[in-house]
Amino acid sequence: MDLAAWLPTVVAVVVLAAIATAGLTGLSVPQPAAVVLALGRAALQLAALSLVLAGIISDPLWVGVGLAVMFAAAVFTAARRARAGLQESWRIAVAMVFGPLVVFVVVFASGAIEFSPRYVLAIGGIVIGNTMTIAILTQRIMLTSVVDHWGEVEGWLALGATTRQSTAWLRRMAIQTAMLPSVDQTRTTGIVVLPGAFVGAIFAGASPFEAGRFQLVVLASILAAGVITASVLTRLVNPMPRADLPQLATARRLDP
């Protein structure tokens, strides 16, 4: 590894991290050091990933192990964000496995992408990462919506509706809102967004047309996996698991 070539990278990352941290500090945003910590963690993880991929990218067994580790980390992150207990974490895991699994079957069974270790790892990593983000957004939006609309939910409950019936419209809204970033990114691909899979395929030597075909499959995979995961998640996870929801709703109404 050429250390001299890495020096400009280190300088740029440090300066950009300082700008972001200074901006958060100046705006009195909580936890301004989160940017530095996230970048430091990303650097360590990417270094480890680079070393690992050099040895497993052509081995189907180790690619499977790598995807299992990615999935476990994604589920852990989503469960931690939701402050979920063991039982609810299992439900999150079930929801998050459905989306990528369906996508894998469609993409590789159809022959759209070559079924080889490197492509399985590439598609799997991208889809799992985006599925995690959509799962986190779905949970957060669903809980926030229940708190914000507690009066309506309580009214439905008082009329004899079940928990699922009283929150059905909020769960649908949560799925729609959680999918917005992925939908907008897909709509603006090639105009506003130059996606990473497209650029990576070109850097790997693929033609622009081949890179575009690969990126289109990736985008469709992200959308399909996200919708499946969000739909299953809103059915499996109780949107009202916390006893303090009425207090949270009252505090939200009183908060100036």
C-alpha cells in the first residue's frame, strides 16, 4: 500500500469531519462528535472489510459467512434503534430477511445478474444495508405517528377496535414515508444522483451500458426488498409496545 497516496485522503477526510463537527457544534445539535466517531468506525470497518474481501470474494462459503455477518449487524442496529427486546428483535430479523431473500431469488433465478460469489456479495451488501435503513425508518415513523395521533388511536380503541385496526392507517403512512428516500433516489438516478453501484461497475472495467443495467437491477432490488421488509415489519411488530405512549403523546402536545 502506497502511504503517500493516502495522505491527501486523510487530509480531506479530517477537514470534512471538522467542518461537519463544527457545524453541529455551532448549531448546538446534540452529540456533535457523532460524525467523527462514525467516520472513525467506518475507516476501521472498511480496512477490515478490504482485508477480508481479498480472501473471500471468490469463495462461496465465505461469501455466505460474510453476508450472514452483515445481516446480523443490520438486525442488531435496527433492533438497537428501536430499543427492542429479544422477542421483538426476532420479529425485526424475520421482517428483514424476507426482503433480501425474495430479491435474491428473483435476481439470480431470472439470470438478470450472474450467480457468482462476487455478485452475490455485491447485491447482498447493498440490499441488506438499504433494508436496514428502511426498517429503522419504518419503526421510528410508526412509533412517532402513534404518539402524534394518540387521540385518534385512543378513540378507535374506545370504540372496540383492535390495536392493529386502530393503527392500520398509521402503518400504511409509515411504509410510504420510509420508502420516500429510496423512491426519490431511484427517480433522480442519472440526473441528480450518480449511484455508487454504477460508478463502481465502471471503475471495475464494465461498459457504461453494462454498468447501467447492473444499477437498474440494484435499484429495483432495493425498492422491492424495502417494501417487503416494511410491510412484514408493520405486521409483526406491535406499534404500541410501550406503556408510556399516552404520557409521550401528552408531553408532545405540551411541548412548545
